[in-house]
Amino acid sequence: MLVLTRRENESLIIGDNIKLTILAVKGGQVRVGIEAPNEIPIHREELLIDAEGLEKVVTTGDLPVNDASSHHVMANHKH
């Protein structure tokens, strides 16, 4: 993993066509702007993890008893 320090309004260029810009830093949150071609999918990791958990529940019917994230997924899943 490459680790870099950036300040507000500073950017990173990835490849030839992806630009990440730090828009704001406030407390423990960083606001990031992403410019990328439409064919490049961009996802928040926690949504992918929730989607994987939901997919497992839907396909197997198993809801892990001690898995709080799966309970969160089911609670927020709209039928």
C-alpha cells in the first residue's frame, strides 16, 4: 500500500484518467472528490461488504447469530 499525505485541495492522479482530490478535512472525516471515466466503477467498501453479507443471507438463508453487520444489513434491506 502506498501511503501519502495530502492537504485540502491537493490531488492524486492514478493512471491516465483518475483524479482524487481532498476537498475537506474536518475532525475524523475526509471529503474526497473522484474524477474517473464512467466505465470505472467506484464503490464505498462498507457497501460492498454489506452487499456480500446480504447476498449470503439471500442465497443460503443463513443469518449468522453473532454477526452484527449481517443484522445491520437485514435491518436496512427494503423488501
